[in-house]
Amino acid sequence: MVVSLAGEWDIYRRAELRERLEPAYAEREIVLDLTAAKYVTSTLICALVVMQKHRVAQSLPQAVLAVKSAFVRRLLTATGLDGLFPIYESLEEAVADPQPDPA
């Protein structure tokens, strides 16, 4: 399943973000499409960490991110999320990479 997170993600859109990320708490394979994200804040970063912790606790495979923006990519790297999620430059690459089940 692909969840699109286009635009700007800050505190003012946190309710929408929670709603958009809801499938990521149950779907086996999930790709978060950030290719059209222009601006993100700690609101998105925290939501991604919480979601991934839940996925680990439920023994679900890692969520995969598709990110084009250099700004968003730098932020993910600076916060260490590039070690928590596989990150691809295109949605096509992200969808093509099936994640193994956790051990």
C-alpha cells in the first residue's frame, strides 16, 4: 500500500497526518510517498518514529520511504531516520523493494 504525504507537514496538519498514517499501523507492506513533500517538521519526524516502533512491536516489515526533496532527505539523515527506514529517490524504486519480515 502507498500512502501519499505531499505538501507541507507541520503541527497544523497533525490530525490529517495521523489519519493518513493509520494504514501504516496494520498493513503488511507500506510505502510512504514523500516525493511531493516540500517542508517537514518534527511533527512528521515524530509520527514516523512512533509508527515504526509500532510496526516493530507488531512484527511488521519496515515501512519504506520515497523522498525526492534534498531538504527532506537532509532532515531524515540529520535525525537518524535514514538508519530506521529504507529510503529511495522514487516511488517506483520504493514499491519495487519488498521488505523482509522481521526476524
